[in-house]
Amino acid sequence: MRKPKKPNKQTQKTSSTMQTQRIILSGSGGQGVITAAIILAEAAVLYEDLNAVQTQSYGPESRGGATRADVIISDAPIYYPKVEQPNLAACLTQEAYNRYSRSIRPGGLLLTDRHYVRQDPRIDAHQVPLDMHETVMKEIGNPIVLNICMLGALIGLTVLIRPESVAHVLERRVPAEFLDMNRMALQTGLDMVTKMTR
Amino acid sequence: MRKPKKPNKQTQKTSSTMQTQRIILSGSGGQGVITAAIILAEAAVLYEDLNAVQTQSYGPESRGGATRADVIISDAPIYYPKVEQPNLAACLTQEAYNRYSRSIRPGGLLLTDRHYVRQDPRIDAHQVPLDMHETVMKEIGNPIVLNICMLGALIGLTVLIRPESVAHVLERRVPAEFLDMNRMALQTGLDMVTKMTR
């Protein structure tokens, strides 16, 4: 299903046998992390010919208010769908950060939002704090698409999947009147990390 | 978090050590089965003091158009989150039925919609075909809440969770302007099976 296109820095796959990506997206109830996880999984499966599993595990801790959504993406079959040690994580609240940042694999990528999260320097991860909330509010004016901005930053920081694949899923899932706002949020997230890595 | 209330036929729990419920909700992309699965899992966790895991497993088969969402609900910890043999399943399209009805545990409950699915009598399950689509269109006039009607029927047919718990999740998740429609759909599903079992 993938259209042929010239590879560039942001879209090039490093190898046909990719490292399995274990991802935790976390935040509070209204921030749309489950939606972001579903979009990410669908993009990987429908437009990247990969396998994906997307899970919400609700134990006693989920009654506290932290929401967590797991995604595993792989070019091999996925037998165990729960993420124990993510190599990628995003935390959109301090509570989610306090709860999940310690489970990250050493050297893993940990994306946070400066508006919500104060980092703990003792965490053994590549911590990337971004002003996603502030930028979304300034450039789009609606906090509802913070989750899509986060997705843009996450895929911009990794070689996980192509931005176009996420855009295709947005076109399928998002009501027409909100599509432009979601596209802008995706691009905003991508731009924030492109500026960083240049 | 549960408020005390008199037990009645629809809400009474049979035992404090419940049978683990393994559920597959399936249909096509736009029918909201993933949303229904998330609502069911959240209702069980937030308002019934149960554990739940909700999973989307996307393999090569998911590119065909059938959507599948798994939910496991238990009063014990859940170690393996994927559903192999459900004891409850709902199929909202023929394709989903053809793909998933055979995996049901012998004697399990299999809910279908007569508008979309023609049953195979060879399936070893308690098959319950309902006119959910037709009833939703007649009484509510919008097919978008078929998934919530299905949820109403499913919890009405089992002692899974209380309808009020699903209603509470709807109040948290559904935008105000759509809440009444969703409440009506839940009640419609419950009424359809209450009539049946009387």
C-alpha cells in the first residue's frame, strides 16, 4: 500500500529488520493519549506494512488519574502485547512522568512537555523536554490537538514511521471540520524537533 | 467508588470471584468497536473495581477492513492481554463474523446484527441476532451510536457490569451535545435484550 517516494532524512528506514519499538504514551484522561496510540498503530499497519499492537492496561493504579496507552510496532509478529520497558515514552503530566519514566529502557527516548512536567535528571534516558503545549496554544489555539503534536514530535525524533502515514490516518478518522487543525498540530510537532536536530 | 444500591436482576453479581470475561468486539472501521471496547474497559475499572485490559492487535489481516478490539475483564490480575478464545463476542459485519465467530469458546455468547450478518448455524455458540441497526435507525435516527446500543445489549445479556457504570463513562467521554443520543442508544440495547429474556 506504500506509494513509492524518494527517501529523505525523516522518512528513511534504517533496515528491513527494524528494532521492535515499545512505546508508552501517558498523560491524564482528557489529553487524548489513547487516541494518539491508536492513530500511531493504525499508521504503522495500514501505511507501513508493519505489525502493531495497541493496549490499555487498567489496574488499580489507573484509578488515580494517569492514563497510559501502549503501542508495540514491529516487522515481526508480536507475541506479548504489553510494554514492560519502553524504548520510547511520552509523558504529558507530572503524575504520568513520576509513574512511568522509571520504566524506560536505559538510553531510551523520553519526550515530555515543559508546561506539565519537571524532569528528574536521575532518569537514565535521552530526555527531550519540548514546549508542545505552549506552541500548540500559540500557533493553533486549541489544546485538544496536543496529542497529535506529541505524535509529530515522536515520529520526528525517531525513524518509526513516516509523517504521511499519520496524516493518512488523520484523514480517515478525524471529522472534516477538525482535519486542518490536526494536520497543523502534526506539522507543529515535526517542526519543533526538526529545528532541534539541525 | 461504587455507590450502594439494591441489587436487581440486571445488576446483581453472581459471585465475588467472577469468571474472567474474554471479549472480542468486531466490525468495520467506522462502526466504533474500538471506542465501545475502551468504554467497556473503563466502566469495569472505574466503577466496578475490576481489572481490565483493552487491546487492538493489528496483523496482516487487519488490512482487509475488519476491525477487532479485545477486552479482558477480571477481578484478578490479567497477565496475558490478548484474547484467543472469547466467551463473549459481537460481530457487526459479515466479514468480522466470518473471521472471528469460529474462535469463540464452545457455548460462548455471540451477538450479531441481523442487518449486517447472516448466521452460520454450525457455530457452536449461543448466537443472539438482534435488529440493533434497524432499531437505532428507527428510534434514534443516527447509525453512529450502533456501537453503544451493542454495548447495552452485551451488558444486558450478561452480568458483566452495571449499565450505570457505562453511563458514567459516557458522561465523562462524550461531548455534551451527543450525550443524550448515547444514553438512548445504551438504553435501546438494554431494552432489546430485556424484552427477549422476559
